[in-house]
Amino acid sequence: MIKRTSQDIRRLNRFEVLRRVYAGPGAMSRQDIATATGLSFATVANLTAELLEAGVLVEAGHEDSSGGRPRARLAVNAERGALIGVDIAETSVHAELFDLALTVRHSVERPLPPGDVRPSDVVDVLAGCVEELLSVSGTPRERVLGAGVSVPGMVEREGGVSSFSPYWSWHEVPLRALLDERLGLPLWLDNPLRASTVAELWFGAGREADDLVVLTLRAGVGAGIAIGGQLYRGFTNSAGEWGHTCLAMDGRLCTCGNRGCVEAYVSTRGIAQTWRELAPDDERAAGADDAATVAALALAAADGDPTAAAVIDRTGRYLGAATANLVNLLNPRVLVLGNQVVDLLGERLLTATYEAVTRHALPLPHRAATLRRSAVPHNAVTRGAATFALEGFLNDREVFGPVSRMRQPRERRDGRRTGSADAEA
């Protein structure tokens, strides 16, 4: 077990305080925050003082209290700076500029070259996206607090290295170093599984449940895991590669080189293949763009095509069986299904998936789990990537300082000490 230092605990508490302010229906008092987080009022008062001093929070009016002084209400200071979130996908780069309240200010998407994309291609396209975001929005570069970049595959987070990509022949690519040469911004890299999960923790299902699994379903497939309100990364930051667990022995060939993986059946590529298998003469299933093929499948099913409906139902059975494995293994409170596949295939897919989960999951963990569609606004991956940058900013010692540099306690007139962090901070 890794022993947490007082600085680690303080950092996590700072995240939790700010996460609850983001999750609130509006500005919150310190008492509201203490109730929502379970932290003591003294800890909340200390941490909110730091966040106010750093300009992350701002006072937004007061509320009456029962017989005492009016309570200050706190809100995120949207104008404190800007954040950038980038989603590198198989065929394109999608980038968004956010204010500190994580409101989208501008979006841009540019295609990647076809075929085996080189790291330099991604760097060029991504740098072009960032320049457009800053230019069109009129945002000075120095106002950007950081940029989060989601990279498909396995990412060595501390070094900013793309260890393996399922789409391209990338191995141990120092992507953060390459991007740093072009962008000159604080950068944080991770993959779509963890970006989507962080977005849910801050802005979606994680507001209500601390134990959840977030399924990413697009060209790549995986499961982000949160336990006790904290993202679970695994020893090498590779936890959640559920898409590369075996669903069918000696089944379809997967992009990872193995056979029978979950991804080979429920990704956009896998769904397009199922349609081609069930309707080999249907030209709509023969396109080279898998996402466009799945979109055509959704339209065909909506128009009453029985084969298209059968493809969605079969995909739901595959997905439900694989999801039941997660229910039995992790016993989560909530499972969130999101991204491209769910957006395209909608309720029919979710219904078929839920029926299959019911058949395959054990009764007790199944009764405890709620299966729901992601409600995170806009692109969950870019929002989660921007949240990585926000978390990085909140870790900045030049902004918040180590514990030893925090505000020192002072004497009150009654001789008691105030302003110090209690044991929880």
C-alpha cells in the first residue's frame, strides 16, 4: 500500500472541494461544501481560502444564516484562465477551449491523414487546432493554464509517452516532448478511458456515486474505473483495457493482434463487421469509414430494416455479456455507457445490453448496479482532458505551495488558534 503524505491528502481534499463546487446547482457556502464532502468545516475553510487566494474561487453573494453573520457563497471564477482539452481519435483531432468553469468557448476538429499516421502528423494537426482556438477566441497564450491531451492506447503518464497505439505503429513515442516544442504550454497526457471517467467524476455520474465504471465505446473500447471517488489507474497506468479481454475464444482478429476481444465486437469496426456478416450484399455495410457505417446502420434500423435491427440487438448481447463481467468483478454502483457507439445506436442498443447484463450478471451485484447513458455535456473526452489540465494546475506548487508554505495559524482575541489545517487537510 502506498502511504499518502499530508501534501497528498491536502491535494486530494482540494480536488474534492472544487469538484463539489462544480457539481453544485450554483454558488455554495462553506457549510454546504463541508456537508457535501464530509470534511470538517475547518478543513473546508482552509482549502477555500487557498482557492480564493489563487483566484480559482470567487465570492458570489451571501445567504442568511440562523442568527449569525451572513454566509458567503462561493463559485468558480470562470475568468481566472483558460483550459484546452484535446481528443486524438483514429481519424481526427478534436480540440476545445474552456474557461475555468469548464464552459466550452470554442471548438475545432481537423482530419488526420489516412493510413498509418506518424507522430509528426498528429503534432502538426494538434498544433494547428490549438493555434486556431487561441486566434478565433482572442485568448492570449499566457492565459492558458494548461492543455490536456487524450491519446488512444497505453500512455506512460508521468513521462508523457505514448507506449502503444492500437491504430498506428507507435511504440514509446515521446509525444509530450514533441508537443512541448510546438505549443509551449503545460501539458498532461492520458487516454480516452481515463479522460471520460474523470469527466464523469467531475460533471456526470460521479456526482452521485463514488464507485463507477465508465465504458468508452467508439473505434477503441475500454472501461475507466473509479473507486471511492478516485480514478483507478493500475500499477502501470494501464487499468481498464477491458476492450482487450476475451469475449469469444478464437474469435475475430482484434487490432491488438489477439482474437475474440470485446473490442472486435462492440467497437465501430466490430459493429460494421457484424452488419457485413448478416447482410453481405448490403452496400450500406461496405463503407471504409466504420463510424459512417454505424450511422447508416442506425438510420436503417430506424426505417424498419429487420437486419439492421438484428445487428444492433446482437451488438447489445455482446456488450451485455462483457458488461456483466465487469458487474461481477468490480461490483460498481453505476456503469456509464458513452461515446460514439451509444450516441449513434441509442435506446435500442441500451435495451438489448441491459437484458443481456440481467442474464449474465450475478443477482446481488446486478441489483446494486445502475446502467445509464452518459449525461456529460458535449465531448466527454475533451472535457476530461481539460480536467486533467485543471488538476495539474491545482497541483502547481508555485500557485498553492507545499504544506509548509501554507497560511500559518494566527491567534484570535480569545486565545484560540485559527486558519490552520486540521488532520484531514
